[in-house]
Amino acid sequence: MSIDDRPGPVFGRRQIPSAVAPADPAAKPERIASRNARLLGLMSLFLAVLGAGVWTCLGILNLNTDSTRTEQKVIEIVNQPITHLPRSGPVGVFSPGWFHPGAIKPDFDRVDIHATQEFPYQGHVTSNLNPTEMFIGDELEFNSMTKYFYTDRTLPKKRLSDAEMNEINDLYRAIGRDGHALFTRWVMLGALMVVGCCLGLALCLPNRRSSRLPAR
């Protein structure tokens, strides 16, 4: 072939370099399959986290129920009925009222209410809250570590036996264990919420990114 026979450039046309390879028609389905597999994995993780969150919430509800039931047992023991007598003769008068305002929350893990039991009542006693009644001092007690559960402070409280105080100590330990378990469950629930939010964002972002891509 002579030099004059070689094809010359054609003006107005863009030549495509021969080095550019044609698009692989199988590449796009592979990308779609990979994205779908990723979304499926993220969705599985999200559902697992959601299930763990529901399980944790149910555990919190059960612990709250158990703790409330245990505290109610303490209240029943501490606030037992006492003997009421009509006021007559000399009596010791407590004023104002039987107790100072407020109460210390017991250290449920360690407190021993035997050590804080007091007997400030002698003979027959009353208060300005009960002007027509009197009570037998030997039947009464005060305990700063059960005062937290006094429900009616217009009346003095019954003296507890050793067996009753042992029972309250055991109930206090149960309340303490429930409190620690509740704290752990709340921390776990917070962590699951964070993970769930991250997975939710990861599920939404690919869809938003693909919706912004131009059609080809």
C-alpha cells in the first residue's frame, strides 16, 4: 500500500481509541448482587439488634415488677398494725409528730437493720398527732434503716422480731441485686439503640446514594 492509499483523518468525526475495552455486560449484575447481599446482611443485623432490644426491654419490665413486689413485702412487715388504747393517765408525748421529715435510703447490699433498731419509747406514749390515743412503748421501735418504707407517719411503728429483721435483710439484698441488674440492662439497651441507629443509617444511605446517580 502506498502512502497515498492510507486513509486520512475524517473531519467532523471523533475517533475512538482502539485501546478502550468495551463495557462488560456482566459487571452491572455483579455490582447489583453485591449491593443486595450487603443490604441483606445489614438488614439481618438490624433485625437481630431489634430483637435483642425487645428482649432487654422485657427484662427491665420483669425486674421492675420483681423489685416492686419485694419492696411491697418490706412495707407490709414494717407497717404492721399496733395496739391503740384510749388516752388515760400520764403518757409521754412526742412532738412535733413521731418522726423527723425525710428518710435515708438504705444501702440494700450491705445494711443490717439489727444494728439500727432503737427503743425510744417508755411506758405509754402518744404524740400531738394522736391526742385521744396512747400506745404501749414496749411494742414500738424506731429504725432509721426501715424509715424509708414508713407509709403512715402519723403512727409509731411495731417492734420487729429477729426473724422479721432477718427477712427484711434478705429482701434488701434482693432489691440490691435487682437494682444492679436493672442498671446493666439499661446500659445494654442504650448500646443497642446506638448500634440500631447506625445500622438504620447504613441501610438508608445506599438507597439515597443510588437514587442520586444519573441514569445511563
